[in-house]
Amino acid sequence: MKKYAVEVLFMSACAGMFLPVFAWGGTDVNIDNLLAECVDIHPVHRQEMDNLTILKTTVTLKKSTGECGCFSTLINYTSLLAQDVEGYGRGSAYSLQEGNISLAKMQGRYPFSFVLSVDNQSVRDQKLALMIRCTPPL
């Protein structure tokens, strides 16, 4: 009986360790993909890990981003609150995280994780948006 109780206690402790990582069941992220003709981004799972909010996705490269008007193989992503999408670029929206992704050596379909926020406490109950577009000229 003691062995069973110890196993249950150990399994409960392990499950508790991983609970914060898998706290989000769905994605709850709107994707505004201006490169949809060239790059398909399919949300898989939104999760929290330590202080980060991450969106796991599957990215499918359909054709060269040059055919969608980009001047390089870099694409740009910006995460923000979904309510702020309309005001982005006009000074009335606040971006949470931004970065560039190189598609130069990527072919076909592959998994990719976007960091949406480095402070998950501030976005925990918020609907988020991910904007995908060409990287602006340097």
C-alpha cells in the first residue's frame, strides 16, 4: 500500500510541474497573415512556459515570399492584443513582441513557435493577435 501511495504522490507532483506549460487548451490567437498566398501559418497550441506566452504553429511554405512582394526571405511577425489590430501602425496600438524569421533554408511544412509575450501575467486572459508581413527594408 505504501508503494502505491508513493507512486501516486510522485505522479501528482510530476503533473503539477508541467501544468503551467499546458495551461492553455486552445490557441485563442487571431492570425493576420498578409503573406497567406506564400506562407500558411496554422496555430496548434497557445501555451505558457515560465514567464513566456508561446504560440506553437505549423508553417507551410507554399511559394517564394518574393512572389508576395517581399524583398528578402525574412518575414516579420508582431504580436499584440487582438483589440489593438486596427490601430497598429497609427500610434494607437501596443506591440507585445516582434521579430524576424528567415525562411531561406526552410522547405515545405515545419513546426515553429512564436513568442507572443515575455510577460504572461499581463496577457493571460486576453485574446491576442499575430501579424505576419514582409520584413521592412533595413
